[in-house]
Amino acid sequence: MANNDWDLDDLLEFKFDREVPEKSKKVDIDNDRKLYEELRRESKSSSAPAFDVPEPLSGHKWIDDDNDIFAQYDREHAFSRVSDNAPVEEIDEHPHHNIKEIEAIKQASQEAYDRYRSNYTKNKKKRSGRRKVTKFHKILTVLYLISFGVFAASIVFMNVLPFVMGVAMFGVLILLSLVILIQTRSNKSKKWGKVLATLAAMLLIVFYGVGTAYSLGTLSFLSGSSVKNASAVSDVTKHSFNFIITGIDVDGTIDEEGRSDVNMMVSVNPKTHQILMTSVPRDYEIYMPDFDNAMDKLTHTGFYGVQTTIGALEQLFDTEVNYYVKVNFTTVERFIDAIGGIDVESEYEFTPVKLKSWTVKEGVNHMNGKQALAFARERKAFVDGDRQRIKNQQLVFEALLKKATSSRTMILSYNKVLSSLTNYVEMSFSSREIRKLVKYQLAKNPDWKIFKNTVGGGDGMLPTYSTGGEYAYVMTQDAESIENAKSLMNAVLEGKALQTSEDGEVTVAPGE
């Protein structure tokens, strides 16, 4: 059989990476005819021809069609189909058999060609749809990996996320990172895949940047507002403790000194999830260990510093104060605004002296920072005066505590709260202790039971230390009220359950 470069089997077994000449490709018919004639002459003159080159079929004409590749194919296969042992004359005797065979070959080759061209075109489109890894994507992925690494390190170091929440968050981020890297760094990625991966990478880089700033801001705030404390407990999430909230009657930053108008002892038990707030009236009779137990009223201790206030309250209740939080008017306003306001239920309808444009209605009122502060400072609108003001302060603190400890507020407003309180709060909780409390709240989300108590007393005019011995109004001590406050504090610290009666009195639950 003639050795042809282009036969039917070859056409049917094309590989997709092999280029097939287009139909419009020029075919050199004259050159092929000359080659054929030369082979014929060599065959006749050779004593031992390597192969037979048959005469053209009887009646077969050369087709000089430069635009049809199958014309050449027909011409070549007309000769190659003749058996090596069959005489050329047999073709002349049965020309119609060879013509049919040629037509079948032509049809089969046409189908093979069309099938190949179709598959080749599809694969060419697939190859053309792939995008090479550009320099932009290489830089983007490097920047992405760096930002993700810094973010992960900052979150781990801050350590405020519970284990399950942290694993879930990092698991999702790692999966997203793998998808982004595969789509942006692979040549096989489709155009839409690279576009989506690029957008996702950019958004996550912004997220990582904000998260890192959030973490570093938290650490900076806590380290800047915390002071050394020798009275701290070993673990604030496992052991009960006392802390006081002292509110100075000034605006501005926390370093401004003034009278201690709000003083509240807070007893916390993280195991029983109980909080007892014990308020002490601003004019209450106290004795200051730092000044040889000189007598004064509690509000004046603010002039001498928070440690003087702590010493006076420790002596009054015969207990240890483990921590303190010092705030002022500006602190309260900024804090409440940062968490989106609070809902406070008022016993009376009144117009505060400090905010005459607003009227408090009886029942639940949603208050912003300025309104809550005016509500907590009001005393002239009530018959009970300072005693009702203390109740209102407790209501504000309770509403603030509930709002601040909700998981939604902790997650969405945490950074806003910290940024709003910078330079406006001072505390003896360490950075690590605050972060442990935040982590505990996020992990457990306990339902805190809050109880309120106020120390009572009488009215008197006594010479005070801060007035140089001159007489001033003082709320004198009530021994029975002080002893009751001590027993309630100890009950909370020891893990005993408290209860509130219908008239609002807090007592130790029966059986405790």
C-alpha cells in the first residue's frame, strides 16, 4: 500500500493539540503531481521496487482545486487503496467499485474532520478562557497572606474569643483563603472565578486591617486605663470579688478631681451569676484611715483620691475592695451613647433640672447619655430627695450593665465603647482580667441576677474634716442598715442565693 501521510485512521485519531489545516489553506497540487510522475518513472526503471505506484484510475482526472483539501485527499487515496499484489488493470476493469470506495472515504473523512474541528474549537475556547497569573495577583496574594497572619496573631494574643467561636471563625477564614489562593494563582481558573476571588481578597484584607486595629486598640486602651492593684483576686471568672464605682462630679478627662457624688459597692459572684449593688449616699458619715480616722462625709473623699474613698468604704463595711472603676459625668454620657442608649423604668414623671427641654415619663424611657445623666443627678423633683436619686442611679447602672453585657453589644459596640472611653475612665482591673471577663461573657452569656440595696441613715449637722471643723449636713450612720448591707455582701461572696420581696427589700433566700 502506498505510504500516505494522511489516511482515514489518522484523521479519526487526531489529538486535540495537533493543528489541522483550515479548508482555506493552499494545497500545492502541481508539486504532488510531479512527485507522483517521478515515483512512476523510478518504479519502472528499478529492478526491485520498494512498492507499487499504480497508474491513475481510468477516467480519473486531477482536480486542481486549491481551496478543497479533500480534493487532494481523494486523489491520494484513489491509489493507496489498491492492494500491493493486485494488478493495476483490475482497477480499470471495475472502476465503479473504486469510485464508491472513494466516496465512502470522502464522507468518513469529512465527518472525522468536522468532529475534530468542533472539539478543537471547544478546547481552544477553554484554553483561551484561562488567565495567566499576573503580577497584580501575585502581589495581592502576598499582601493577603501577610494581613491574615498579622490579624490571626493579634486575635490570638488578645485572647477574648471563646475556643469554639475562635475555631469556627478561623476555620471559615482558612477555607476562604484556600479558595482565594487557588483561584488567583492557578492558570486553570476561569475569568469569573478570578474576579470573585480578587474582590473577596480585597474585602478580607480590609477586614483583617480593621480587626488588627481593633485588637491593638483594645490592648492599648486597657493598658492605658489600668493601674497596679495588690488586692486583685486570682481569677475573676472563678472567684467572687468586690469593686466600687466612684463617680466624680466634673466634666472632662478622668484626671480632673472633684467630689465623689456617686459611690456604689458592687459584689460579684461569677459562679452563681449574682451581682449586688450597694449604694452609699454621697453625704454619708464615714471615717478616713488615711487621715487618722478623721470624720467626713463620703463625697469629700473624692478630693483626696480614690484610695481614700476605698479605705473609708472598707472600714464602713469591714470588707476588702478588690477593684475600683473611676468615672465622671463625661464618662457616663460617652459610654451610654457608645452602646446605643439604655432603657430605664422611672417611678415618676418629672422634668430634670439639668435638662429642662426633656420630660421623663412614668414607665420605660429610652435615654441617651445626656438624658441618663440628667435622670441620675436629679433630686429636687422628689420628696425623698437624695434617697430617690440613689434609686435612679441604681436603675441607670442596672440598665447600663444589662445592655453592656449582652453578646450583641459586646461584639458590635466593643471597639466603639473602648474608643469613646479613652482618657475618661480609670480602673484597677488589669488588661488580662478585663479580657478574661469579656471572653467569659461571650462564651457563657450568663443570665446575671442583679440585686439593689441602699444604706440608710439619719440627718445631722456635724463638724467635718474637709471643712476645717465647721459644721455641715451629714447623713449619720445607721448601725442596723450597715449590718444588713454587710450580711448581703457576704452572702453573695460566699455563693448564697438572694431574693427580692414584693416591697423591694433584698434578703438571703431561705435555706441558705
